[in-house]
Amino acid sequence: MNETTTTEVVTADTGETIPGATILGDFHFGDGYEWIDAIAEEGWAALPNWGSEGWDLGRWPYVIVAATRTADRIGNLFGVATYCEGDVTCRYFRTKRAQWEAITEQAFFSWKNGPAHGPADLPAAAAELPARDRAPYPGWTA
């Protein structure tokens, strides 16, 4: 895995400093499918779809969203990583709800801007999506 580091991070939802979190860095040694294989070795899973109907999440192999669940001495940590043609962003959250909101924001952006197939009746903002499209696709299992 290219540029995987263990470092101190600040959770995006609670502002807590977490020492020793695994951060996925940029990946320019292959394509998105190779990234999916590499992150699995680090405990991450690429999410193919999101929401009530299993709408596209990203546009594989160019844009991919991945998630992980881990823990520290305080409790659970939920990670979200976004791969965009080799450039990777990675954030952690203390709650699953905050993780889902971050994934929903990415899904909404992709649906609204065209690279991914999503609901036809999109509202003006991700916060206005119905609850059924703000959660994992019920038919998907990790």
C-alpha cells in the first residue's frame, strides 16, 4: 500500500486527538481496482453502493469510497477514505452516524454532479435527502 501511515488524527465529528490511526495516502502505483485490493489488507472495504436502491457510490475505478471500523482505548472509530484517480483523503469519526453522513455527502456530490447514477429526485443539498438514502444499501454486506 502506497503511503499508508500510522499517525495522530483529529476526529472530524468530535475533535478528539487519536494517536496511532492508520491513514490511507495517495495511491499512484495502479488503478482503483488495485487500490481496493490494497486497502483490504489494511482493514478497509470499498463501498459499491449507497442508499435505499443501491445507488452507485463513486464511479469505479476512478472514484471510490471506502470505510473501516476500528477502536482505540476510548471506543469505536469509523473511517472514510475517498480515492479519486490516485488522490486519497482519509477521515475518522467517533460515531457510525457521522461516518454515514460523510459517506452520504460524497454520494450526494457524485449523484448531483453526474459521475454516479443516483436518485432522480435529488434535493438541493445532501442534508435534505430522505433517511432511506442516508444509510448503507440494505442488500450489501461486508
